Amino acid sequence: MASDPRPWRRLYKTAAWRRLSTAQKEREPLCRLCLKRGFANDGSLTSAGAPQSNPRRRHVVADHIVPHKGDEALFYDPDNLQTLCPDDHDRNKQREEVKGFSEERGADGWPLDPRHPANR
């Protein structure tokens, strides 16, 4: 059996993480990125603002703003956390981390992220 390429995953199973995650969601109960889009999302909506049809995705998560990559100080830093809905956490932010820029677009259809290739 191969070893886990992400041994830091164990950190998510600690009592310290559960406390920190719960405190983050109590401090900031709405998705930060949805608020930037102009609507309040407590997990009952998708990142597009439509009702969340999947009951297993009706929640919010504590997300690391700067990926910790196993750095425990960064992992447990409460200032490095934000609350996101599952769409923003599992799809949009992951895609942004891989590509290096956000695909989010303004009302005119143009990419908002200055790092997007269209804005260079």
C-alpha cells in the first residue's frame, strides 16, 4: 500500500481543528465569496445563488485562505480562515489554486481577476 501523498490530512481529524473550524463558522456564518457576489449564503444556496438541491451540500466549511500544505502553524492560524459554501470550497477555489487565477466574471462577462490571462 502506497503512503498518503498528503500526510497532513490527519490534521483535519484533530480536536483542535474541530474547535477552530466550529469557531470560524460561528464567527463568520455566511460564505465570504457569496457575500462578495452580493448575496448571503448559509449553505442553503449554490455559489450561483440558486437553492442548493443536494441536502448533503447544505452547510458551510472553514477554509484555509493560504493553502497550508502541511505547515501546522498556518493550518491552526485562525487569521488564515474564511467560511465558504461547498461550491466555492470544493470547486471554485480548488480550480483557482490549480490554475493560479479565478474564472469569476463580472456582469459584462469579463474576468474579474487581474491574474486571469485575459487581463494581462
